[in-house]
Amino acid sequence: MKKLNKIKDLKLMANTLRQQVIKMTYEAGSGHPGGSLGMADVFTALYFNYANLDPKKPNWENRDRIILSNGHICPIQYSAMAEAGFFPVKELLTFRKIGSRLQGHPHNKSLPGIENSSGQLGQGLSIACGMALARNLDRKKYRVFCLMSDGEHDEGETWEAILFAAKNKLKIVSLIDRNGIQLSGFTEKIMPLKSLAEKYDAFGWKTIDIDGNDIGKILEALRDAEKISGPVAIICQTMMGRGVSFMQDNYEWHGKAPNREEADRALRELEVWRREIERE
Ligand SMILES: Cc1ncc(C[n+]2csc(CCOP(=O)(O)OP(=O)(O)O)c2C)c(N)n1
Ligand SMILES: [Mg+2]
């Protein structure tokens, strides 16, 4: 597993993953680029620095568990997995094609390294609770990371799992994509969530609020979370579409593929950003 330790190398990797997201969704003619681009930095921090994983042994029993709850942003998880060596990078272009292992929503029986099937929002934290309980019973040490979205906090099951994790003092670190958007609009208009930190705090969790597009801050938060006993929510303030000007903070890009012209423009912009990172 290639671990990247320099922030600059991690930023370059996040840029590579963003470019893959554009290529995959363009090629498929469908998919969810917006949330995928927004969470590129979190996925990079986990897959290329923080999590203990072995792409050659995806079922290794002591691996850290990465549960993706908001499965529609799987283009970014597939990109991270391919670049980390779980499967060939060229397979990314089969995304959403019939017979592909890379379904539009992840299927854990199809692709080794995918811990849970998802797409039906609101279930990931319950799965993470089950895994954390099993780990405790088995006296194992692996870590459980749960990636969730803000829109999933409209689901009752999410709050049941939040209560359950607090009651059982389960060591789970959840990373929440707080992009302020849910499919067809802004969360604060559709179903206001206001301060997620205050809500989690009231439910007995510890919380850390960060800029979710800053890899240094993400790594710092993960290290801080590790020192805390019980469940921790890292609220990642991200921007939907981060890195592509016309997708940024624009809910129209929740679940729409770029056409040829848009994909070319997006890739050009990401290349400009890449050169800026190289000069740092
Ligand atoms: C149980 C369930 N209800 C509804 C949907 C349809 N749906 C897919 S994505 C989405 C928006 C969820 O918000 P969020 O995950 O924050 O979206 P993003 O930030 O990526 O736009 C909805 C309602 C679903 N997949 N599952
Ligand atoms: Mg959202």
C-alpha cells in the first residue's frame, strides 16, 4: 500500500482522483460527480495516509473498516481504491456499465474492498455500530470509519444509530460530508439541520468541526479523534463540486454527468489546479 506522507503528494493524489471522477461519470453518462469531488480530500487522507489497508488482501481481518453510507458518491471511493491498487485503474471506465463490478451504488459482493452495499441512505452508521461491536467482542484493534452525508440526517435510522453508539461507547469515527446540499437543494431549505455539532453533542458524541477540503486538517482531526474514547463525529465542511468552477456549491451537479464539453472544461480546470499544487 503506497502511503503518502507529504501534504503536497496527497493534494496531487486528490487531484488525480477528481480527474477520474470526471472521466468515469462522463464515460457512463450518469452518476454523482458533485459529492464525489467534495469528498476527494477525505478519501485521499484515509486511503493514502491514515487507514490501515492492504489492497492485495482486501479481506485481511485486521484491516480498518471504511463504511461508505451515502453510496451515491462511490465514484470517489472507486477512484481511491483503484489508485491504491485494489483493482486496475482502467476498470474505472466500466463504471455503471452492465456486468461491471463498479455499480452505480456499491455492492459488497461484487468488489473486494467494499465493506457494505449502500445507496439506500441512512444505513451506514448502523452497519458501523455492528462492526464496532463485533470488533470489541473479538478483542480486535481495527478502527471503524463511517462516511456519511448531511442529507442522511433526515433519516430516522441515523439518529437511532447515533443513540446506540453513544450508549455502548462504541469507538467509531464518522466523517460527515457537510456540503449543505441534498439532491435538489440546500439542506437548510429542505430540512434544516442547523448545527450538527450541537446535535451530536446532545446525543453524547464528541465532535470536531473542520474544513473538509483541507487534507492537513482532516489528518489532524483523525489523529485527535483517535485519542478520544467513544464515538466521534468529524464534521467536514466541504464544497460540492470542489475544484470545478461550474459544479461548485451547485446542487444541479448532485447526480448529473458532464457532457463532452463540460468534461473537457472540468479536466482543463483540474489540470490548472494540479500545476498550482506542483509549484507549491
Ligand atoms: C432511503 C433513501 N431515500 C432517498 C434516496 C434518494 N436520494 C439519493 S441522494 C439523496 C440526497 C441525500 O443528501 P446528500 O447525501 O447530502 O446528497 P449530496 O450532498 O451528495 O447532494 C436522496 C434523497 C435514497 N438514495 N435513499
Ligand atoms: Mg449533502
